[in-house]
Amino acid sequence: MSKVVHYARTGRTGVITVEYPPVNALGIDVRTGLIRALEAGLADDGADVLVLTAAGRTFMAGADIREFGKPQQAPGLPEVVARFDASPKPVVAAIHGTALGGGLEVALACHFRVALRSAKVGLPEVKLGLLPGAGGTQRLPRLVGVRNALDMIVGGDPVPAAAALDMGILDVVEDGESALEAGLRFAERVRTEGLPARPVSRRDEKIAGTDPAVFADYRAGLAKRAAALFSPHRCVDAVEAAATLPFEEGLKRERDLFLACMDSPQRAGLIHAFFAEREAAKVPGLPAGTATRPVRQVAVIGAGTMGGGIAMCFANAGIPVRLLEVTQEALDRGLAAVRRNYEASAAKGRISAADVEARIGLIHPTLSYDDLADADLVIEAAFESMEVKKAIFATLDRVCRPGAILATNTSTLDVDEIASATGRPQDVVGMHFFSPANVMRLLENVRGRRTAEDVAATVMEVARRIGKVGVLVGVCYGFVGNRMLHQRGREAIALVEEGASPAQVDRVLTGFGFPMGQFAMLDLAGIDVGWRIREERRKAGDPDALAPNWLDRLAEQGRFGQKTGAGVYRYEAGSRKPLPDPEVESLIAAWRAEKGITPRTVSDREILERCLYVMVNEGAKILEEGIAARALDIDVVWIHGYGFPAYRGGPMFWAGQVGLPAVLEAVERYHATLGGSPWQPAALLQRLAREGGRFGDL
Ligand code: COA
């Protein structure tokens, strides 16, 4: 018998148990084991009903993603599924945890499905650029009808057991603790009540007479919201095959579509993104089990948009948080904004009215630093000024208990210099949240030169507790995310100066897959923020400071972006839709004239190359300097903090797909024509391009 799938008998029920931690993924050993265990059950004269269950935290959570992109070993999942479908003895799938992807497909090939109420079922393949390739697109519509099946397969979100029962995916939902017990009870009913064991593949009632308009409708919706994605469209094609072709032919169609998805670069990008997100938590040099400090009580300094959002992150996770401001008025304003945010979530049905009160109840406003004395973690989210931050940290050094972690939410400033304002630099760390902090998933944790190991490990653990994707990076100007963004911004400004329009630059970036372009994003964040930072740097004589530009001129005129109704674009009252503004066009034209620049036609290709390759080159320098430990850390920062399309895998992964020699050739070309240190080719890029490597190989 297989190591990872066992067969045993309980009374007259044969029990097949998958035991392949952590999530019972359907790798080659599980697939082989399932077939052998099924054969054992069928050969066992003492068993007349079989139960399929899984040990550990969950039912099978899908195909083994690690096998994707590699040659498939037989038996494949479709074969396993076909064997269960054809079983002459009734098989009951007994589900706990999550039956996802291939796991649900195996369950759908069983004759009955029972689940614990806490379980969830789903077909999330679309999120990995795939579609269910083992009959899921043919069987699910036969159980729940085409519309529900499309929602689940194209949406990819799992549904709770109760909803799955209502839809008809499950036959029974139980409140107990043990799926196996529930399965055994159901097997007894199959035996005694003689429930009809009709395979799903032969149930055509729910798909008979499907109105073809459903598919046209769905496609029209997808064309609007997911035009650039490959697999959602193939999912619709596959479900359509279920409704229009005989089962076996539908399966073949599903297979072809599945293989097309498997070959797509989007599949590679999304799977890279899936593993990168999980790998980012495993920091080289901080082995699992590194000691962490307990964090039970948190404090946030500053109740502005950022501070309020950060406080919400902790309250959402049930962790009490003190929120400190300098004036009562600022405190009241901050708390009112937090309440508005929660009430908006409640109005959308995301949380209950009781949740709103419970969460607000966890946020304790204060005007006094003395109230921070017992905090385990303090996060400063005050004005972005070194002077202000140093003063705050000197105060924290006085009032906080020994061993408290003192974190700054700075997005650009030197964490080591901030730490120097205290007598305990080992306890100081950066925790860079992204706006809106309660929504954006990235938490860029910044390890200073003297940050203690257990402090770094603790902030990574805190990220996990509050549902963020934590990435640990080192200190430099702008860390990983903003340092690269700064380069993209500089190119975008220059491209407009040379002749592109802001709308053209943004169109190229959204065409690439960013949810918004550089200038729309600046308008959202506020042009004044960057303008003030640039001014500070110029005043300080920083050699890397940007020369004054047309964007500064906009800021000088009070066009700060959405908040003033006008920035790079204009906005109609109450709308966030960027509209081109002739005033800005004339301002840019006047700027060019002043500088003696004759505008030229800039191609979309040049915009894309300059905006993105400059980031890749900077990313390579970040790796060389050890600011990010791995290319995947950079990818995770950009996917979760800046809307880099996950289906392209992040900037460093994407560069590998483009081909590093091609990227280097372009970087060298722009270095020759534009000059400047940003285009100075990174030594790492040169080496990898020469050796035929990729950033992920490091
Ligand atoms: N194949 C291979 N490994 C998988 C896997 C799969 N289908 N699903 C999860 N894993 C691994 C993760 O990489 C992680 O490994 P690590 O501990 O070495 O980092 C481990 O299992 C636990 O996963 P994680 O996501 O950290 O745990 P969780 O409890 O938060 O979530 C799931 C569990 C199953 C809900 C989640 O992992 C998931 O959604 N997996 C993908 C399911 C899927 O898409 N299936 C369809 C595949 S076609």
C-alpha cells in the first residue's frame, strides 16, 4: 500500500485516507496511492460502500502546484477521477477544511459528498491562470447549473459548506468535528436506505436546455473586467462545452483548454506569485523557530489617514491598540474617519454592526505618551520629516518599557538615523504600510543596521497575524518599493517633457496591467507629497535630487491631485475619474518651450521600456546591495504594494520572461542616449544576461 494513501475497513465500509501534509495536494504519490486504495476497496468483499477522506488540517487542497510546468507523470488526475467515477461501489467523499481544485474534482467524481459545516469547497484554478482540468468544468454545472458553475469557476472563490449544500454540490453538511465520522454515518445510510449512486457525469438535468445567452452575457462581462487575462475566458469556453457537448467530448475540450492555459505565460506568472508570497515569509538567515517577542498591546502615533488605517489593521485582528495624537481635535478627526471606514464596510455587508463597535472598542485614543508605557509594539505614523521622527523616537525611548519594539512607518527616511535618536537601536525597525493601510496587503518591514534578529522575526510574524504579506528589506532611500517607483516616476516625467502626454504614459501602464498609471496614481496620492520631498532634497544639496520639472510647476499652482479637484488631470465634483485638462497641456507646452524642447512623437514601446526596464535595472542593484534578499521579495513588494499585475509574476520574474539579454540591450541603449546613473546597467543584470540566468536563480 502507498505511503501517503491508506485503505482500511470499518464495519462494512472501506475507508480510503489521504495523508500527505501539509495540504494533501494531489502529487504523483497521492494519485498513484488513490488508484491503488480504490482498487483495494473494490477488491475487498467485506466492504460494500467506500469513504474517501483526508488526514490532517484539510481535505485535498488541489493538484500539486509544484508539479506544474514540469513533465506530467502518469497517472494524471483525469485518470484518477475517471476511476472514481466508474467505481461499481458507491464512494462517499467526506470533506473537512478546504476541498479545492483537484481535491473538489475528485470529490465530484465520487457518488456522494458530505462535509463539516466549517469546510469550504471551490475551484480556484483560475487564480493560478488555469481552469479545472480533471472534469471540474463538466461535472460542476451538472450539479449546480451553468450560472452557478460559471460564478465559481470564473470567480475562483471557495464557497462555505452551507452554500455548497444549498447549491447541490454537497449532499449533507454536519456540525461535528470529524469528517470521517460523518462519512461513515452517510455510508450507513447509503447501505440501509439504498440511496441511488448515480455518477455526476450522467446527471444532465441541470444543464439540459441551457440558454446560450448565459455565455454571451458572461463573456460581455469578462471583456469589461478581465480582458487581458487568459484563463477566465477559457473557463467560460469549458463550461459552455459541458452544456453543449456529450460528457466525454466535453472532457476532451476541457483538456485542450487546460493545456492551453498551462502553456500560457500568465500561468507561470501567477504560480510564481503564489509561491513567492509564501516564500517571502521565510527569510534567509531567520530560520523558522527564531525567537519572537510577544505582541499583545500595540500603539500607533498619528491618527491621520495612515495611522488610523494601521490602527484598524490591529483592531481587525483583535489586538488592542492605543492611538496617540497631539491635539484632541486631530484625535477626534482620526477616530471619526476610522468609524466612517468601518461603517462603510458594514453597509457593504462585509462586517456586522457588532463588529464595528467591537473593533472601535479595541482602539483607545490618547493624548499622552505615558499611556504608551506598556505597549509591546509602537508604530510611528507621523509627518514624514526626520526632525519630527527623531523627536518622537527620543520620547519613545524615555516612556516605553525595555524590550518594546519601536517601529517607524516612514516610506523613505533612514531607519538607522531614526534609531540613533534612541539608546536602543536594536529595538528599532521600519514597518512601511501602504495606503490605505487597512486595505493594501503589503507590509514592507525594514531591518536597520542594528535591528535585533528577534525584532525582525517579530515584525514578520505580526504581518502574518494581521493578514498582511510581510517582506523584509534593508535600509536605503525608499527601500525596495519606493526606490523603484522613484525611477519609474522620473522616466514618466521625462517622457512627457520629451513629447508624450500624461494620458499616453498612463494608458501604456494600464495596458500592461497596472490598475492605474503613474500620473493617475500621483493624483490619488497627492502631488504635493513628492514635491515637498523633492524640494527638501534639492535644498539639502542632494546630488540625486531631481531637477525641477513640469510636475513641480503643477504643485506650485496648488494642483495637488484628486484632493484639490485638479492635478495632472482634472476631476469633476464627486468623481475620481481622471479627465485630460487643456490647462495642463498648455502648462507642459510652455515648460517645453522654456526649456527649448521640441516635442517628438514617443512610441508606446519606448514608454513601456523606459518605465519598466529602469525599475528592473534598479531592482538588480537592490539585489546586488542586499537590500532585498531575493528577487521574489521584490516581486511580492510590487504585486501587493503597487498593483504590478500578478499574472506577470512581478518585475523581476517578468524580466526573465522577456529575456534578460533583451532587457540589458535596452538598458544599454537608453544609457547611451539618456545617460545618468539610473540607466547605468547593473552588474548583476549584465552577469545574468551573459550567463543565460534569471534573477530567481540567485
Ligand atoms: N500544491 C502544493 N503545495 C501547496 C498547495 C498545492 N496545491 N497548496 C498549498 N501548498 C503549500 C504552500 O505552498 C505552503 O507550503 P509551505 O508551508 O512550504 O510554504 C503550505 O502548503 C501551506 O499553505 P498556506 O497557503 O501557507 O496555508 P493556508 O492554511 O493559509 O492555506 C490553502 C491553505 C489550501 C487554502 C491554500 O494554500 C491554497 O489556497 N492553496 C492553493 C489551492 C489551489 O489553488 N488549488 C488548486 C490547484 S490547481
